[in-house]
Amino acid sequence: MKVQRPDRLLREVNVQSTGKEGREAVAADRRAPFLSRHRWLRRLLRDKGAVLGGSTMFVMVALALLAPVLTPLDPMWMDPLNRLKAPSILHPFGTDSSGRDVFSMVIYGTRISLIVGLSVMMFSSLAGVIMGLLSGYFRTLDNVIMRINDGMMAFPSILLAIAMMAVLGPRVSNIIIALGVVYTPRMARIIRSVTLSCRAITYVEAATALGASDVIIAFRHILPNCVPPMIVQGTFVFAFSVLAESSLSFLGVGAPPYIPSWGNVISMGRLFMIEAPWISLFPGFAILFTVLALNLLGDGLRDSLDPRMQKVNQ
């Protein structure tokens, strides 16, 4: 038998006596759960920075998907007769030292950066959730897992990624693995902190007292509370991965030279900064706008999903 809330039952009893106002009150009461689930989205849309960041990322995704349509030239097609040409109608971003169109390389480089960023975010989120739940829920595993994570976080991120790429080799898939391993400890620590705080919540203690299994408690009662911080941290991991991938490619241990990526284009243009600064300038702007957009979106998600930030804003 479905139990009604006393205030809702009282409203429905008095609908006839209150007329239109009573019916509107009952309708609003029934819509309340739906509105509460979507309130965070309204707060997000009111954040100008988050809207700007989301719009910029939408444009970046559109550029990546429509790269063959938007680029008139093959990004790796060489034209030595038109090397180091300044930006023009035929070459909006100019050409590099081999005569390749910088505009085409920047547009196709968007694909590499977004694929790496999204893959690293998913890799670190999945591994971080597993490690964080195990560490926070099973205290016998906490010391072992966290000490391993502390040891990995003791190394600077870019140095650890370079060391792993030196072992794995310069491939896009290896970049995803290396950066995923580097950023997993950060995600795991956040999930662990949420798990530790959720273990003391009343309904988790009640589920334990009723004999619910550890798997059900961890994935049905604790994991949903980990989703908002995981999403927020995921946007920042996305931004860090884009920047790290460009850094690795710039240093020559990232994407192979025959793959157009922003880091490779900047690396090729560093020798011609005086006579042809556009080679490194435009991919640098692409990295700047992408990382800035992801950080703005992450800040907006944090403000809209974090209950403590909601109280401050109210």
C-alpha cells in the first residue's frame, strides 16, 4: 500500500474547498520531485561561465566531427613551393615549413585532443571509482591502495607520463594509458573521501543492519553519491589531459609526427617563431580555448551539483 505524505493528503482532501488554488498546489506538489532532479540544470544554465564553456566545447566537438568537410586540404599534404606562407584566403592559418596547411592540421588536431581527453576521463573515472570504493568501504584495503596512490602522486604528472611513454612508445593509445594511470589516483582519492563520509549516513547503516551485501551497499547506496564529484573532477581531468597530450607531443614522446596534433604542430613551428609565428600561434590558441572552456564548465558543474555551494549561493 502506497503511503502518502500528510501534507499532500491534506491538500488533496481540501481541493474541492479551495478550488483552483488547491488544484494548483496539488499539481505543484506532484511536480516537485521532477523539478528537484532538474534544479541543478537550471542553476547550470544561469551560470554564464558554464554556458560559455559548454558552448565552446560544443563548437570544438562540431569541428572535430566535421573536419573532412571544413578542411579543403589534406593536413599532411606537402607543398614545398608554398612553404611558410602567411595566412591568406587559401590558407587561413598559413602554412608550415613543409607547405602543409596549418588550418587543416589544427582542425584535425581537435580530434586527437578530444579523443585523448575523453578516453583518459573515462579511464580514470572507472579505475578511480573501483579503487575509491574498495579503499573507502573495505578499511583493510585502504592502507594498501592509498599508499600506492600516494607513491604515484609523489611524482610530477608530466614526468611520470614521459617515463611511461618512454616504455610504451609514441602512440595515441599509449598516451591514453599513460595519462589514465597518472590521473587515476586523483579520482580515487575523491571517491574514497565521499565513500568514507557516506558510510556514516543513516540509510547506509540501516542497510547494513538489515543484512544487505557489501556489493549492494557500495553500488546502490554509496556510488550514486559519488557521481556529482566524479563528473566535476572528470571535466578537470579532461582539461589536464588535453594539455598533457599537447605537452607530450611537443616533447616528441606523444603522438607520432605523421599524426596532426596540436603539440606536434607547435613543436614544428618553434624553429620558425620569428619568421612564421602563425605555425605555433593558432594551435596554441586552440589549446587555450579548450582548456579554458573545460575549466569554466567544471566550475559551473561544481557550483550546481555541490550542495554546500548551493547553500552559499542562496
